[in-house]
Amino acid sequence: MSSFWSPIVHKLTPYVPGEQPKHPDLIKLNTNENPYGPSPRALEALKNEAADSLRLYPDPNADCVKETVAEYYGQTPERVFVGNGSDEVLAHAFQGLLKHSQPLLFPDITYSFYPVYCGLYGVEYEMVPLTEALEINPGDYIRPNGGIIFPNPNAPTGRLLPLSAIEKILKQNTESVVVVDEAYVDFGGETAISLLDGFSNLLVIQTLSKSRSLAGLRVGFAVGDSALIEGLERVKNSFNSYPMSRFALAGAMAAIKDRRYFEETCRKIVSTREVLAADLERFGFGVIPSAANFVFVRHPERDAGRLALELREMGIIVRHFKQPRIEQYLRITVGTDEQCGALVRALEKILKKSDVPSPTSAVE
């Protein structure tokens, strides 16, 4: 540790992203990237942006993307905020909307960046345990708080909370902001944006990294009441007035407008997910119902960490979380039919072995 660090740096526990392997031959099913490329219209827009105009700053307000998102969801641009990936949008929300005298609430098993942001911005928080079935119980969020945040579908479980349950949380927490992180909603959920007219305390955050195959471009957005959006804009303009590159703006606008390609890609992923889940259940895995582009699974007789290592030895990477309650689960990204087929064949070989120790603990 360096003596030049500010005091807060010594206390931080940074987020650890999923591995980005250097070996090109590995089947990468660990970071929930879309197995299909971006919209051809988005790629064409990126090519067109590679011009002399790159000497100029991009639009600091990202108006073209705000207008495109607003039109897509039947909102107004004043209700839309755009950032450099949904992680940046989340960071601004933590700093600008979720830091209050009462603790922030979020699930104990969820996106692991949430406690990292709390540490960075000095946000007091309480983790609310999921049920034994790893579900969010809306009734558990009826308590004093300075804000509530959760992904829907939740990550890493993939479980979806219906809009009626989200509405219940909103009705019971009218004096604090409720943030719904919808990184995976396009793979089987219904966006909470439809609830905005009834709740000025609702902020919905989405990303173009997953369903629109633009993880490498870094574009995220939030939709909410104009007062919440103004709060995010104040933080953003006190941090970086030009966070979005000209490439990001052009590619995002084109990708959102290409609805046909987006819907086709999502359908393929959902179809593959259902086949993969059935195959894993046939092998004895417990598969949590997923509305995301991944499945969360455990085998009652096999150690998850050992399975992850053996799969890696066979050229396939999946995500193993070592935190309590889910240390015997694997999160497996839904790839192409070919990639998931290779995974199934690898697991079949592994499970035929009889010398693998049973898991040491698991959630039943």
C-alpha cells in the first residue's frame, strides 16, 4: 500500500470483473456477453463516425441517444440520462440519489458492485437476505431506508420479480428512491419503465452491453422523473462533461433503432437458454428459473469449484462465486447453440467420473 493514497483508498475493496482470457480458443461463458454481434446498422454507424469529425468534442448532453431512448419507450428526453455504461450511471445514482441518513437496501446476493459503490461514496447500507429459494421478497423492503436498489432479473440468480411486486415496493417506499437495474430485462422480463407515471421515486437503469451486443462500446441509460434525471446530470457535469464518445453515441442510436435485429437476437438466446436448462436438469443439476441470458445452477453431488476447474481444463470458462449461500452454484452464460452444446458434452464427460468429491455446502 502506498503512503500517497488518500485515506479512503486504504478502505476500498474493488469490484472483481469476470475473467477476460487472452487465449482465443476458449469458450467464454463467464461474463454474460451476447454471443451474437451488434446490429449491422450499428456497425455501419460506427464506420461512418470514423471521420474528420473526431477532432471535435461529442455532444455533452447525448441528445441523439436521449431522444432515441425516449421515443422507444414513449417517454420524453427530459426523463432520460445517458452514461458511459450502466456502471457509470449506477455510480452517479449512488452518489447523487442514494446517499442519505438511512441505510440503502439491496439483496444479499446480487450485483457485487453495489457494496463497492457504497464503500467509494460512503453510503451506509443493509443487505436484505433473499428467501431460501433465492427470491426477492417485497415485504422485506418495508423498513426505514435511504433508498432501494436491485437488479431485475436479479444477478447472479436470474430470477425475475414481476411488475406487481415492484409496484408493491414502490407504494411502501414513497419517500426514497427505488432503482431497478434492468441489465438483463430484455431476455424474459418486462421493464418497469411502464410504472414511471405513477411513481416519481422510480429510476430504471439499462445497458446496451447485453441484449444489444455493445459491451465493448460502453453505453447505459436511466429513465425516471425529470427531477431524478436532473440530479444525475448535476453529478455527471461535476465529474466529466463529455463521458460519451462520438462512436458510442452513433452506435447506440443505431442499435436502439434496429428493433428487428434486437428482437431476433433475444429470441435466439431465450430459445438456447431453455434447451440448455433442460439439458442441465437431465444431468441432475438444479436450475433456477432464469429470465436473463445466463443460468444459475448447482449439482447436488458435485462441487461447483471443482466443476469450474474441470470445465476450464476442457476449454470452457464459467463463473463460480465463492460467497456464502451460493458457493455451490455456477453461473453459465447462454452462448450459441454450438457453444452450449460443447458445454453439455463436456459436463457429460465430467459427470461420468466417480472420483469427484461432493459439495461441502449448498443451498437447498
